[in-house]
Amino acid sequence: MGINQGKPLQQSLSDYPRRIIVRLSEAAASAQQARTLGTAFKDLDGMRLRPYVPSAHAPPPPSRKPGVGGGEARRRLQRYHVIDLASSDDAERVLKELLATPGIETAYLEPEPLPPPVDPDDDPRSANQLYLDAAPRGIDARWAWSRSDGDGVTVIDMEQGWTLNHEDLQAAAIDLISGQNRAWHGHGTAVLGELAGVDNTIGVVGIAPGARTRVVSEWRTMTDYNSADAIVSAASVMEPGDVLLLEAQTRYGTVQNVPIEVHDAIFDAIRDAVDNGIVVVEAAGNGSVDLDTFQTADGRRILNRASSDFRDSGAILVGAARSPVPHMRSGFSNFGSRIDCYGWGDSIDTCGDGQTGSLTNSYTTGFGGTSGASPMVTGAAALLQSWHKRVFRRILTPDEMRELLSDPARNTASQAPATDRIGVMPDLRRLIESLEVRYPMPELNRWSIVVRILFGVIDDAGGVVIVPGKGPVPIDPWVGRLRQPSTELGDVLASLAMYELASLIKNDAHREKLKAGAVEGIAAAVGKMQ
């Protein structure tokens, strides 16, 4: 169980009903056969079979492209059903009988809700947000803001509760997509502060304050906790390139605090979202577990990339490291080859108390765990996606995003990568600069090139060019040597001029900002010409 500021996260959910999740075979998935299976155990009072992921049965939204949302993972999700048990004492016996029943592919006891993965150890608080700083300390969000603030990307946080009217979140107009705002409000508020704290005169500033931020609850009703359905519900209102954060961990048998994708229905829900172009970021959990050695009930090592049993949900899995440089793996963090990235696991300054409080003006300096690390990677993904989408006029796919954020050559390694085994921390400056299109300028006659652009090419009227030893020399556009360019070529030429003029500015920040704008203008125009 996680702790924050040295305090255990405790909220009693002992009354949560136990349920069994089953996946029917394709042959047994018809309504009639499902009803037949539902009457197979008449000796259990109150038991009935019903769809486990109702959102998977809803038609895709009108905005979704034809064929999107109906893949293999979605069809599997439609075959999951849930059995409500009158008494948890019957669970083992029912499981055994179900697994021996023809037409049932798999069955498992649904895990009870756990605390989210938290562990300790102009915006007046912005100076405390050292995770925004340049690498190797942070993810260099401050530099990235000169390129993008997350505009054009939707980020959705999935967990159990939030204080949406917090003073530093209210102006962001964060809305609840579906489910109940039920538990761990201070935790969700802390996550949102990292992601979307409003850029104003109070509190903190989020990593991607320009992104549209929304939330979805694992509590589908006040008594029904269902992560898979929450994921499908969120994905149904998202567009390719948007980012979904999964702030949860789970129990599997006797193994505590492992990634929620170890459960089949949740894995299929994540895979369905990724197949639809959604970037999914998932907390690795705070169990100190070597995920390479984790085994399912039938002995499969599904989280070990070197195993033939490995299955890839497509999510970016995030571990946690200590905040001081060099970043050593946090002792509580899960680790292994499946983990792609890490973020800070302690000392995070953000909104809320990081636990269960719901005050609208509270803040903490001690948020952490993989719960604190995951929003850092999520925010980095949102900034990178926003920038890439604007400059190159296309989104980064989930695979491309994961490849970039987990690339050891372009991000910050942990203190001892071979033993930490938590991936890398995103370095937004290195990532963006590695992707920026470079247009080298000729070394000779640079002024001549600029003057030709400004006075002799872009305008179809006459112009002049400065000739060494002669001064201004008229250029006659009517002799056929010069012609009016297309809109796209004109944008390229104007951007080249801006790049050249920017090089004359002495202020480093202003010079680089103008040059970056020029490069973006060139890239956008070239993209239209292809």
C-alpha cells in the first residue's frame, strides 16, 4: 500500500462485493448460450451472468472513422461477463467449476479496489516544481513550452476521484466523462496538478496546461468498480493521438501492487485503445516486484519481453526513481524489461494533499510513487504530440510515441540502468531537437539571399538586390528570370528570411524562439507540398 508524506493511504473498501470475470469462447458468446451458462449454477443464490464491459457494446461515436473501434481486442471485450457472488466463500468452488465448463475460455476472481500507486520520500509554486527543469534533473518542460503547451491534444486521467473545483484547476474546466467521483480525491487532484495546473497567479503550473484535460472514474456506479469499462468509455470519446493515463495498480493472487494490465479484460481494453491510435500511459505500480519474474496462474511470464509468453498491451509503462540526480530507482517501484520510462517518485510539488482530502486550496510538496511519475511521462507525451501534430501535420502513433519516450539515446538514463531496469526519463528538448527539420543556410551571400527574398521574389512587383560594390540594383520581374511562387513556396522563402534575420538577434531566448518558428513554418509548408 502506498504512502504520501510518510502517511499510509488508507480508505476502507472492505464492503466491496467479490465477483468472478469470465471470457466466453466465440462459439459460446451468443445471448442464448450466455443465458444457458448463467443458469448452470442454480445452487448459488443471487448469481447471474451479465456483460462485464458495457461500454464495449456501445456503437462507436459518429466522429470515429469507419472500421475503427471494431478490432480483435474490442470483439474479445464483448465476450467478457461478470458473475456477482452472494458470498465470497463460494469463490474458489465457482471458479473451479467455471474453468471446467465448456464455452468458458478463462475465469478469474476480480481484484478489489486498491489505493492508487502513491509513495513518499506568476505561479508562486512553480519554482518548487523542479521536475519541470532541464535534464538530467527533470523533463525540460520549461524549454518545451517555447514549442508547445499541449494545445490540440486531449489528456484523460483514469482513477477514482478528484477535487475538480480546486482553485488551481477550476479554470481548466476539467469534466468527468463517466463514472462516480468517489474516492481518493486528493490523489486525483495531485495528478491533475502535475498535468494541468492552470498557468495563473496561484499555485502550480501543469506540464501541459494547454491540453484539454478530462477524467473518467473506475467507479462506474457507487458500488461497481471496473477499470476495463472505464478505459473503453474514455477511449470512445478520444481521437487518435490523444493520451490516456491509467492511475491504478492491482493485486494478482498474492502479488500486490502490479500493473493493472495483468488482468485479461483490462489488457484487452488497453489494447483496444492503442489499436485506435490512443497513447496509453500506465503506472507500473509500487510492489517492488521484478516484473520479468511475474507469472500468471498458469505460469506464463506475460510481462517479460524475452519470454515467448510476453504480451504487449501497447501502453507506456512507467516506473519511479528518486528525485536527486543521478536518479536511482525508488525502492518501492516495480522494475523489469517491460517498463519503458520513469519519472520522479518523490518530492513532487502539486495540488491537493495526494491522499483523500478534498480542500480546494490545498497543496503538497511530497506527492510521489509511480502515481507521481506517470503524469510526468503523460505530460511529456502531450507536449511532444502537440508540437509534432502542429509542425508535421500528423500525429505520432502509440508505437512511435513509446519508441521516442523510451529511447536511451534521447532521454535521461537512471543511475544504474542495468540494475534499476525502469527505462528512461523523457528529455523533451533532446527529443524535439532530434526531430526538428534542419534547413542549413548557405555560408556565402547570406544578406543577398535575404534581400532577394524580401524585395525581389515574394512580391510580384519589382524589387532590388544589394550587389557588392554597386549597392541596390533593380530587379525586373517581367524578364522571366523571376516568378511569383506558390503559397507554400512563398511560406518557405519567408520562413528562410525569418531564420536569417533571427540569427542577428543577440538575445538567446528571442533568437531561438524566432528560429524555431521559422523552422516550423518551413516544415509545415514542405508538408503541404509533398
